[in-house]
Amino acid sequence: MQALALSGQRSFVQAIHRTLFVTCLPRNQIPSSFYLFCAQTPGNVSQETLDSKQEKPSCLSMRIERLQRGEPVGSAFQGWMGQGFSVHRGDILHAINRLRKLKLNKRALEVMEWVIREKPYRPKELDYSYLLEFTTKLHGISRGEKLFKRKELERTWGIVQKLPHVRPKSYMLEIEAFGRIGHISRAEELWLEMKSIKELKSTEQFNSIIYVYCKYGFIDKASELFKEIEMNGCKPNAITYRHLALGCLKAGLEEEGLRTLVLGENMTTSKRIRNSTPWLETTLSIIEIFAEKGEVGNVEKLFAELNVAKYTRYTFVYNTLLKAYVKAEVYDPNFLRRIILGGARPDAETYSLLKLAELSQP
């Protein structure tokens, strides 16, 4: 699920450019009608009250970002509305963009769950798409979290379908989400539905179902879709080949997998793609296959990609690398230091693998 940024329509683009701060003016020069993002107070309020209000963040997104771990997101909204401010779609769009950049996916999901539940404004497709994006992104990245249940996915999708216009992006996110939890038949149903209702005019649409097939080694089905890409006037991109490489390796076709991997590496790939959730998840899955075979060289090469994307801050990524060293019986006395300096936190699995690695030292 990066992870998956969604482009809004013109009204949303205008909303994100709303003014978030103003140049400070003397109190007697501020218009009495100005009460938007600046926490302005009337002149007869005491200095003590003024000082206490100045300590509060003057932007909703900042209030959300400053919440302590475990503190409910509702408290930020309550404080905001308690001061007489309304929650507008522009506020949420700004907050979501900030949280996405800060990689605070769980908090972003909590924000969207609050919006859908409390309805401070009438939710539209973009809001439900954000809910779907961060649900899949959170559970896809954490890998330690419980997978999003099919019932909840169906409920979310049911809400999206009731909207006047359902974009291809919503279908793609749902297809990938069902693929992550192993409901391949449901992902196929949505693919056929999108194919019949929406015009297939982008490689990303094909990639969504190719990702599902390759994740489980159904390389024959993925290959058939690969042929359809150019038939529909599209061209395979780097992430297409990355998915297909995984599919080949899952199916035991290592030579074909390596050749396909090289094909994708020779293509120009944007930073946005390399930081996206499908790319990172697929790359890690390929690393896991190489690690099981003890192919340290291939693992390190792909691990370097994840390091650039800062995906290695997750301990499970380092643990996968460590498994390759254990399988190859290669001992690195500085591996624990490498993990810590890399920004990850060793866990029980890390120390267990390190003990196994020590057995291979000369």
C-alpha cells in the first residue's frame, strides 16, 4: 500500500494553497473578520489567556503532528473546534500531505478514520481513497501489523462504489489490497470490473494485477497481462519488470528472473516510483528469495536500493539481510553496529540470527 499519493481535482489543488499563516501585524491593524488559521483574540481578553492561546499551534496539521504517541487524534480536532475553528477539506488535505512526507502513516490513517466517522464535511472519493491508501500502506509496510481484514476492505469498497465517480486509482488500490491479504479471486473480479467499466489506458492499471499474480508466483497469468500492455497502447515500465522478476523467482525460474530484473534496472525510474509501496514490497520479496539461498551479493545490491529509500529503518529489512549472511555462513562482527547506525532497532529475531551467524566464524 508508500507507498501511493493521490492527485486531487482542481478544487483540492486550490484548497492546499490556502494561506496557513500571515505576516504579524499590530493588534489594532488586524481586521476583526480575520479568524481563519491564525488564533486571533479580541482586545478585551486578558494577557494570561492570550499567552496560553499563543502556545497552541495555529495550524491543524501542526496540532496533529505534535500529538504524543498514543494520544488520540480526536483530541487535536476537539482542541481546534473548541477554539471556534471548523474542519475543512483543505485542512485535512494539508495535514495528510504533511503526515505522508513525515512517514506518519498510522497517524494519517487515524485522521482519515476520524473524518469518515465524524463527517466534519461531506466525504468525497478522495477522502475514501486516502482511507484506503493509508490502510494498505500501513499494513503493507509494518509487516508486523495484523492484515486488514477482507470484511473491512469490502465495507470500504462499498462506500467508494456509492460515489458518483469511481476513478481507476481506487480500483488499483483495492486490487493491490486484496492481493496483499491473499484474496486473489477478489482481486481478479475487481480487475475484470475495472476492465469492463474503465478504459485501460495506463501501465499502472496493468501493474496492479500483475503485482498480485507475481506476489504468489503465477507467472503465466502475469505474462499474459504483460502481452496485453502494448496491445492497449501502453509500455511496460521499471516496476512492471520488477514485479515480473519476482514472479519468475517465485516460480523457480531464477535465470529468467535475473534477466528480467536487469531489464528493469536499465530503465529510468523516478524517485517517487522507487519510494512507492509496491516497489519497496516487491524488492523486499526478491531480497527474501535471495536471502534463503545465501546469495549475499544480490541481497546487498538490492538492500542498497532500500537504504536510499530509507526503508532500511525497519528492523525486518535488516533481519532479511542478516538471514542471507547466516545462510551463506558469512560472519560480520560489525553487523549489530551496522543495524544501529542504520537507524533500525534490533529485536529478538535480530539477536537470534546474530547468534547463528557467530557459529560460522572461523
